[in-house]
Amino acid sequence: MSDRLPFPWVPFPWVPFPDEFAARYRELGYWTGETFGDFLAAKAAAFGERVAVVDSEVRWSYRELDERATRIAASFVGLGIAPGDRVVVHLPNVAEFVAVVFGLFRAGALPVFALPSHRFAEISAFCSISGAVGYVIADSSRALADEVVAAVPSVRHVLIAADLAELPAGGPLPEVDASAVAFLQLSGGSTGVPKLIPRTHDDYLYSVRESAAICGLTPETVYLVALPAAHNFPMSSPGILGVLHAGGRVVMASAPSPDVVFPLIERERVTLTGVVPPLALQWMASPARAAHDLSSLKVLQVGGAKFVPEAAARVRPELGCELQQVFGMAEGLVNYTRSDDPEDVVIGSQGRPISPHDEIRVVAEDDVEVAPGEVGELLTRGPYTIRGYYRAVEHNAVAFTADGFYRTGDLVRVLPSGHLVVEGRAKDQINRGGEKIAAEEIENHLLAHPAVHDAAVVAIPDEFLGERTCAFVITTEPVAAPALRAFLRNRGLAAYKIPDRVETVEAFPHTGVGKTSRRDLRRALADTLRKAR
């Protein structure tokens, strides 16, 4: 684990929007030339002493948040972190997350968003792929940071988030171009470690403004960040940024469990929050509902995975609030059900796109569009959907069409109203309670075990999480499931990626021509599991 990972220095490689599309989006007023630094300054001027962000330790006004972000930006400049430099941000749900991110924006540096659950395997890969010069952590992450620094030569700075505002300041702050990449987000990933998604100030802020309008946010909105803040959903759908745009209050929850969030909803009079389906089910089933006043909660957003209609219909009677379904992706396209949609549409669909210029195609395997209402793979392009992943030329050739449509890997059908109903996935990806797991990544780690000859990871249907993971392994000598799980943990895998079930088999099924397609193999093994239930 101490071996240093290679870091090939290359120019910043990303795929910008074609000139004609960028010009069109500016002409339509979608892209306004506003940077994230400008955005926060404007909100501080408009909302001043109103409370912007709250956690268990601090309660900052818009003015205080703006001042702290500026001070942190000056610290980054003082450290020699230059415009365009990448900095991995690995923080829990704390107010400092918001200040650090805006500080990086103001310094012209690019946050690379990691999740709290990520460990050495993921963090070292993000640092290496992005060429990160810095790694921002909470104080409790020092041991992991030491491992990362030993492995990735580009990382020059390990920074404790709470200390940043006290470091020597540099200056002046640089000019930032709104059409430039603002940050790198993580894809769900269907092959190996997640790809990095380059988002610009212009395209992302357009989606933030429109999301805030669609969701009816006002200065009275109080938004609870129950999911990890670095996820695209709680960041911008409408999330932290949408609430700041409207002048509302952001409340950071340290964990999404009922015993943490219900007291926060009661104390802060939370009006809006977003969760994945398993959390919605957990909240509805919790006896703690009766012990807390949740009457302030007006809307529960559910996204990250399909929310089955039977569960969706329970939200209003059991939690006493409206349901809004959200279906989107960090690569761009976001869909919402609207407040004036009929009940059956809210319960039975995953929403319709933000923008009239979100282009949608639903295609068969040959890329020919299916008939209206039929199921096919969703392709999309638009004013806030990327045209390519960062440093992924070969993958981009597969993930995008020649004319710039992103292949989402989601199987959908489109209702006459334009709402999408998610029917499954075309990609080899497991959706475990909203956390996306690439089967190939886990297989590669299993194959590193000296006793594992071959491995295949498949999804198991699960009533609570939607899907769990099952690893089928062929071994050269007996090895117990707990030992394999311990091996994966020791390789630095995030806990949610550790297989829920491990099955040892003598051989894998083959296709009719005697070859083993990984996709066909996973399907055959999944069928075996279903028949055994």
C-alpha cells in the first residue's frame, strides 16, 4: 500500500462544449458568465445576516460564510495552489465543507469531490488521476492522508479544513473564467474506479438556478443535508447551492439516521430534504417519528435510485409531507416531478427534465430510437450535461455518441407528459441504496487475493436497499467469506463496496460459443440466485 502510484503530467484534458452550443446557451440566458465566487458574493450582499449554514458547532450568516471563503481562498493562494490546480476534498457533513469549496472556487483551484466513505483505494486513485496537489481532510483522517501522500507524488499539501482560515494569506485572488472547469465530480462508475466529471461554473449554476425555481425555494426554505454533501443530489438538486441561491438556510446532518435527523428537523424547522429510497423507508418505519415534531417538513425528495410506487405512495400518509421524485446524474441531466403534477405521476414516474433544451433520445441497442412509450437506453445532451469525462479519451468514445449525446446506461420509457419512468440499467453497475458500485472494480480487487482464481460480482434484489452485492468466486484453495471481506477492507475499499454475500463455485457458466462474456456471466449468476430464492 506504500508503493508510489505513477503520475503522468499532462495538460488539463477535458471536452468543452462545442462553440455553437455554448453560444446558443449564452444567447438563451442559460449561461450568464457568473462564477461560483461571484455567486456567493451576490448572495452575501443580498442576504447579509440571514443564517446560511448550520452544523453542530457553527451557525454562519451569509456574510460570515462569504468572508470565511475569501480568507480560505487567500490561504490556498499563499500555499502556492494555482488556478487550475486540483485539490481532493474529503470531508463529512460540516459547515466547513461549504466554506472550503467556495474558497477553492475563489482561488481558481478545482475541488475533486470525495465521499466520507471513500478509503485509500478510492482516494489515492482520485489524487493520481486528477494530479491533485492538495488533499483537504477532517482532523480524524490523518492516518489515511499519510498513506495517500506516500503513494501519490503529486500531493504536496495535506490540509485540515478547520485550520485553513488561519494559514498565512497570499494574494491577490485570481480572475476566474465562468466557462472554465470549476470542479471534478465522481461518476457512479460502471468499470473500475469512478470517472471524474468536469463541470463548469456556467453549466452547473444554470442547473442550480433552474432547480431552485422548479422546487419553489424561498428565503424561508430550510434544507437538511442528510446525504453526503459531496453527492450531486444534495449539492445541487436543488441542494446546498439551490438553497443558497434562494437565500434559505442549509442544515448539515452528521448522519442520516432518524435519531440524528428527526431532532434536527424539529429544532431547525426543516422544510425540505433529499434522501435515497432506503432512507425514506427507514424514516417511515422509525418509531422515533412519534417522539418528534416533523410538521415543518413540507417536501421529501427521493432520488439516487428508483422509488417503487408502493413505497412512494406511503410518504404523504406516513411522514405528512409531499413527495418529489428526482432522477439525475452527476454528468448532467436532472429530472423532477413538479408540485402541480397529478398524484399518479408523482408516485409512478421519476420526473421530467429541468430544461426545454435538455435533448432526450430513448434507443435500442443499435441506437435506433424506440417507439413512443417503449423501453430503451436513455441518451441525453443539453446545457448542463458534459461532453466527456476528464482524462478518459478511450472511455469517452464509448460513453458518448459522435454527436455529443451521453449514454446514461439507464433504461427508461417516456410518458406522453414527458416524464421518465426508470425501468433498469444497461450498464454493469450495482445500485446499493443509492451508492453506485462497479462490479469490475470489486472483481479486480478479489482477483488480487492469492487463492482467488476468478470472480464475478452481481446484484441481488433487496427490499430495503434495492440491490445488494454477491461475489461469486472460484478458488484454488479454501478461503472463508469473512477472510475475503477482510482482504478487501485491508485493500482500502469503502465499506459499502464490500460484498454482502460471497459464494464459492466450481466453475462459471459459459455462453453458447464457449466464451465467457462478463455481462452474460453476471446475468447467468443473477438468474441462478433468483431461482434459488
